[in-house]
Amino acid sequence: MVHIQTLSSDEKKLVGYTVTASVNEDVEANIIVRLRDKLMNTRHNIPHQLDNTSMYLVQRYSDCEWTPDVPFVHILAVEVHEFSDIPNEFIQHTLPTRTYTKVTHHGPESTLTETYHAIQEQAICSTRPFDFEYWADVHSLDQEDSVIEIYLPMKE
């Protein structure tokens, strides 16, 4: 089940890890899952976190025709109040204040591809420089009652 709404979101300060990979590379090597696990195991080193269960996946796209073989930037991160005392192993990233289309996915992460196909078919914010997923409870992603929020920036 998918729920769609438009909303404004304030700036978010994120701290975590980044990697550049295509969808096909990720599927073959579980790159994002491994990076998420690494962040889950090291997040206790990040000061000023808003909570200890949520996580973000930011996806910044290249300026070219997208295919599953085109590499793009993935950022796995937690939200913080401020960028101070951040250990060197982590990157800092800011999500801008802006209006987003929020698509809510209900169900396990393994079925998330269906939601992204629906987004493509409906041409929701089809040309965008980035999007991000918000996982309120990163520990429940495989459960049937899991909720994943996908934020697609609207054109300004």
C-alpha cells in the first residue's frame, strides 16, 4: 500500500557514510545493506543524535539518463542537532528546506522496488537531483508492518 502527500520539510543535518554505486552493483554486492550495518554498529560514536533508531538513505543522482548501471551517490546517515565533534570517519550532509512529495511505503524493505516502480509509472517528481528515504526504525525494515517514507523534492 502506498500513501502520497505534499509537505514542507525543514533542513536536516545528517552524519554517516557515503558510497558511489549503481543499482546493479548494489544488488550484486549488497553495498547499501553492508554500509547500513556498519552505521548501525558505529552510530554510538556520533554525538548530538536526535534518536537511536532512525536512519536516512539519501540518493544523489548524476545528470544523465538513468539506468540500473549508472553509478550515483548513496548516503546512509543519522540526523543530528549540530555538526560539532563529528569523528573523521563520518561525512556531513545537509538536506535542504523545501517542499517534497512524500510517498509512504508499507511493508518489508524487500517489496520497496514495487513502490519505486509506482513512482516511476505515475511520473511523480520524475526528474530530480536527489531523493531520500527515512526509516523510523531501522531494526524493523524486514517486518510486514514496516514503514519507509520516501521524499522526492518538488521543482522550485
